[in-house]
Amino acid sequence: MVKAFVTGGTGFVGANVVRSLLAHGYEVKALVRKESRLDNLQNLDLEIVESELNDPNLANLMGDCQVLFHVAASYSLWQKDRDLLYQNNVLGTRNVLESARKAKIERTVYTSSVAAIGVGKNGNIVNESYQSPIDMLVGDYKKSKFLAEQEARKAVSLGQDIVIVNPSTPIGAFDLKPTPTGEIMVRFLSGKMPVYVDTGLNFIAVNDVAAGHLLALEKGKMGDRYILGHQNLSLKELLDLLAEITGLKAPNLTVPVWLPLGVAWLDEIVLTKFGKKPSVAIDGVKMSQQKMYYDASKAVRELGLPQSSIKDALIAAVNWFENINSR
């Protein structure tokens, strides 16, 4: 039986990767931080170890594993978290991959993001061959994911067997934090979304993202990257699907981007100095100015990436959020 070491198993994508691994007969050892919430790993047959991505002794924890899924990453659009993003995403990835080499891990799947690829001009759809210059990536989260992916590429150049996957926007169960898209759904379900911003994203069922990780382990080419995505939708189209599923009314009024940008600047730069917790991130608003559309046909063709219904994924997400809120 193959044993997999998984970082980030308590998170949205990681929790689904862990479940997929267990369902396919893998043993799983999950790395968690001491302060992590373990809700997403409850009642699962796996081994949990407490440590950090930058732990110099991480190789010892990986010693009995054959494969690694490095899913963990810090996600924040707040400017105050800049240093944390680089510490965990870049230096943490460097240490995890060096530890895997020392532990003689046979193959690694590294979870990057379409954030590291960047976006096409004027909403053009792009694939794995495209790369925005780092100075064109909006915010420190995207920049940190780009630099983290370079760490994986450096390791590959030294002979380490690593496959890179770049999920787009996953939808489904176990979005505990939640992600920005999960926050949109929560606000929609609670009737707190009267307006929307004219933007667009590539969406994929989180179960398909998890399947894509296992397929990358089995079929991916060393050093290649694979976009794990499915359907390009405007935010309005996503909200209309949610309205169809829930019977709630979708907002029909858009707001010009300068309005939330002004609110975010006031929130994050000015009011935080007076102890107020910000609610709108400047980088988040800037990102919404760009349509983030991607072509995942390489992963479909080479890996057999599933392309499940986005509507079904939304139903799963809605049910999960409603169950969580009813507890």
C-alpha cells in the first residue's frame, strides 16, 4: 500500500484530496499546524502529525511515505499578511521540497494555482503555456504563488520528480474558511448580496480538483504544469445558477469598480489604524477588474481530468454551507 504525505489537508482542496486518496486505497499522513482546525479531517482513517512547513526536521516525518502532495498554502489578500505569504508559500515550499528529496519521496504533486499563471489581456482565455510577468500579477498572494512555483521548477531541474497542478476556482463541500467564492455563496444565501461586480472566473468542482491531483501523480509528466479547471463563467452567470438552485433572487445591479476600490482603500489603509477589522481587500477588488478565464484541455486530454457539472458542484456547496450553519 502506498503512503502519501499531504500538507494542507485541513483546507478546502486538501480535505478533498485526502478523501480521494483514502477512497483509492492510499494510506495518508497529514501534516497540520498546531493551531489548525481539524473539522475537515474528523472521522477519517489517517495519521496526523503536527509540524510547520518550515520545520527543518520535516524529512524525518516523511520518511515512511512514498509520495507527497504539497497542497498547503497561505491565502490572504490583506496587505498586512505580505510577509506571511512569502514565508509560507515560497520558503515553505522550498523546505517541503528539499525535505521530500532528503526523505527520498518518489514523486510529488505540487499544488500551485492559476494565480501563478496570471490572466490574459482583455479577458482572453489562456492555458499552461501563458505566463504573466511577475510585476503584472495583482497582489502578493499571486506573486508568492508564482515564486513558489519557481521553487518547484528549480527542484525539477535538479532531478526531483514533481508534477505541478494549477487549480482554478473550486466549488463544493469542505470550504471551511471559506474561500472568496465561498464567501460570495454565503452572502448570497444570507441575502446580503444586492449588487455584484462585472468579473469572470474559471470554475471546477472540487471533487474534480482532487481527482486531478491523483491523476497527476499517476499520469503527469515530470516538470509539467496542468490547469485543473472546467467552465468559464461571469460572476453574474454563477449568481443566476445559484438563484436557480435556491429559489433566491440574484442581484441585477452592477457597481462600478471605483466604488468598492474606494471602500477597500478606506477600510484597509485608513480605518485599520483605528483598530477596525477590514472587510474589503484592495487586492481583491483589483483582481475583480480582470476576467480570469482558462483553458484546461491539456489536463482533460493528458490526465483524463473529469469535467463534472458546475451546477451540481454548487448544489453540493450550498448543502454543505447550509448544514454547517444549522449546527
